[in-house]
Amino acid sequence: MTDFLPNWYTQPARPTAINRQASDGREVRISVIVPCRNEGRNIRPVLEWAAPYADELLVVDGHSSDDTRAIAAELGATVLLDNGKGKGDAIRVGIAHAVGDILVFIDADGSHDPRDIPALVQPIVDGRADHVSGSRMLGGSDELHATINQFVRLFGSQVITLSINYTQGLSLTDSQNGFRAIRAEVARSLALESEIPTIEQEMVIKSVRSGYRICEVATHEYVRSNGESNFRVLDVWFQFVKSWLYYLFFWRPPKRVTGSVNAESQEQSGNTAEEADSPGTHKLSGSGEQIPKASSR
Ligand SMILES: Nc1nc2c(ncn2[C@@H]2O[C@H](COP(=O)(O)OP(=O)(O)O)[C@@H](O)[C@H]2O)c(=O)[nH]1
Ligand SMILES: [Mg+2]
């Protein structure tokens, strides 16, 4: 009988630096976008550790009344203001202003580790994905279900993820994480509309329904460093349900943009966005190892 090695034994070490070079020789530019509102106590370490990975560091502030904007400017970030409507609005402002080829979204409250950024962008640089979501289900979370509020959030998000998988033939594990990377062109083509944190599920559902290749990387979610979440399930649950059902069942995908940050390698693998007739998903471990998806429901 053959003995199997544990998964982690054969996986390459987690990347510590971004390989910005696409196989066609082009330098890929990374824009890191940080939505924040009153995160003066939390944002400094996030920006310090994210900056080395960013060709452009954009902080989109929700009219903070503390020193968030001053700290961000001091650390060299470009500071923008959202339109005062919520996190989704901030993400859309970031997308509109960013000049990079790949956009990385990371929260300002310390719940994501910027050192996961290289693993998040790698599949896009390699031309293997258009959209990479950090997964708390694969990477673990300190905030899963310790309280009733967390339990309800997790339960709701799992129902939404399951419904995406079932209807689209995918095997995603997390459709709500704020930590993700997406090809800039793709993000713009999705014409995102959400004003609040429904933006994440909107981005995921629209990406898969438009036929873009989405995959996941294990990222750990930490408890926010200081302060409290801006959201209460009771205030937003109806908007989550509405956005989920609308984008999954009624929204009609627009024409897809083709190509990738690495067009040559896609052509070589015979897997151009034009040719791909169905969305694909690959689950990637934090080390960047690729595991082919199970294609059936
Ligand atoms: N610009 C902007 N950022 C926001 C707004 N609301 C929340 N954020 C940021 O979005 C990220 C996630 O928000 P958080 O309150 O931690 O929500 P949770 O992680 O879903 O509990 C944090 O970096 C917040 O500072 C907003 O209205 N505008
Ligand atoms: Mg948070």
C-alpha cells in the first residue's frame, strides 16, 4: 500500500516576495487598496507591511473623524475619500482611481496579514486566474463562531457560498472575504454597484457568472486589532439577501474582457479567457500549490 505524504510536506514554501514578472516579460504593477473608517489605531502596521508589495498604495477613507488620513499620508499612501456611503462605495472609488494591473483589497483593521499578498497575486501574475479570493475556511479564522453574531454571519456566508457553488458548479469556500486580488480590467468590467460590504459577494458572483477564472488562497483572519466592526448583521442582512439573489439569479453578465496580465502564458496553455467557456476554480493553499477543482457539483 502506498503511503501518502501530508499535503504541506510537498508544497513549496510560502512566497515572501511578489514575482512581478509575467512570462511575456512585462512588469506587473500592484495597487493595494485599503478601505478604512476610523482605523487610526489599526492602520499603521497594515500599511507598513503592505507597502513593500505595492507599486501604488491607495487608502480610501470613509470621512474618518480620527487621525486615519494623517497616518496614511505620513506612511506614503495616496489618500482618497469615499462618497460617505459605505465600504462598497470605498472599494469602487479605489477601483476607479487605481493604475495597477492587479488590485489587492485588504482591510485596515489588522484582520488580514499583508504577508499573504504575494500568495494572493501569484496566480494572476502566472496567468492562471483573474480573481483570487483569500479564504478563511482554508486559512482559519479567529472570528468564526465565538458569538451569536459571528455564528449568524458565518452561517449566512456559508449558505451564499454553497448556493454559488451549487448553481455555478464550483467549489469555493469563502465568498465574503475582504482580502482579495483581482485583475484591474476585470474589476472594472464588472461595473460594481454595492455601497456596503455586499461588494465582496457581488464581485465573486459577477466574476464567476461572467466566466472569469476565480481561485482561492488560504489566508488567516485575525480579530481586528482595536475597536469594533462597522457592521451589525441586523442592519444589513436584508441587503445581503437581496444582492445575493439578484446577482446570482437575475443579473445578466455583460461582454467579458479578454486577456490577462500574462497573455502569452495563457495562450501557451490554450486557456485564454475567450476560449474558456465555463468559469473555473482552483483552490490554492497558502503556499501557492494548485489543486485542480472537482468539476461536478
Ligand atoms: N472607506 C470606508 N471604509 C469602511 C467603511 N466601513 C468600513 N470600512 C472599512 O472596511 C474594512 C472592514 O470593515 P469592518 O468594520 O472591520 O467590518 P467586518 O470586518 O466585516 O466586521 C475596515 O478596514 C473598515 O475600516 C466606510 O464606510 N468607508
Ligand atoms: Mg474587520
